[in-house]
Amino acid sequence: MRNIGKDIGPLQKVTQLLFDRDLRALQSIQAEENKLRQELAALRESQKTRAAHTPPEIKQAYALSGEQQWVVWVDARLKILNGQLAHLLARKSFLTEAAAKSLGRKTALEAVARKDGETARRARNRREQEKLLDLRLQSRAAGRDRTGGL
């Protein structure tokens, strides 16, 4: 059986690089997701805080002032952020699938290389055992020749 360990080495390097690239892309997406989620949480918290601390009699006055514009802006901003988050999660899903495939390729090549290494080791051991057996047989044959066949 042919030892393909040397042939597979460059391919392993490429699959490792691809896996690393996919992992970095996922980490970048995760950072963007965290940032968007923090911004969404901050806006929602701001809405809750304003609603909780605004007396009912003043709410009507706020509705006539710039407060209403702030509420409209927050609602619009929440819609935009939620849309960005949805888009980001779709990209993340695609990248997660790509990273899983990269990991599968990497793992499969590692398994092939490991099995190939084990096969090569067994073949070496078998050849060494055969050489040792040949040496023993030759040694016995040489001993018989010297002792006259005893």
C-alpha cells in the first residue's frame, strides 16, 4: 500500500487555512451580531425607562413636542436594526455551514493521514520482522553449514 501521507500534507495545510478563514469570518459576524444586539437592547431599555418615568399627564404634552419625534425615530431605528440583524443572522447561518464543511474536510484528511501513518507503521514493522526472520534463518543456515548439518 502506498504511503500518501506526504501527498496529503499540502492538502491538509489548505484545508486548515480554509477552516481558519471560515472561523475568522464567523467570529467577525458574531462581533457584529453582539454589537447590534447591544444597540437594540439599549434602545429598548431607553424606551422602557422613558415610559416608566414619564407621568401620564405629561405624556400628552410630550406627544405634542419633540418627544413624539424621538419615539418615531426609535421605532424606525429598531426596525432598521432588526432588519440588519436578520440579514446578519442569514449570513451567519451560511458561514456556519461553510465552517462545518471546512471542519469536516479537515477532520477527514486528518483521519486519512492518521490511518495512512498507521498503515505505513505497520508495513515498516512487518518489513522489519521479515528482515529479522530472514537474518535468523540465514544465521541458522550458516550455523548448520559450519557444524555439518547438526
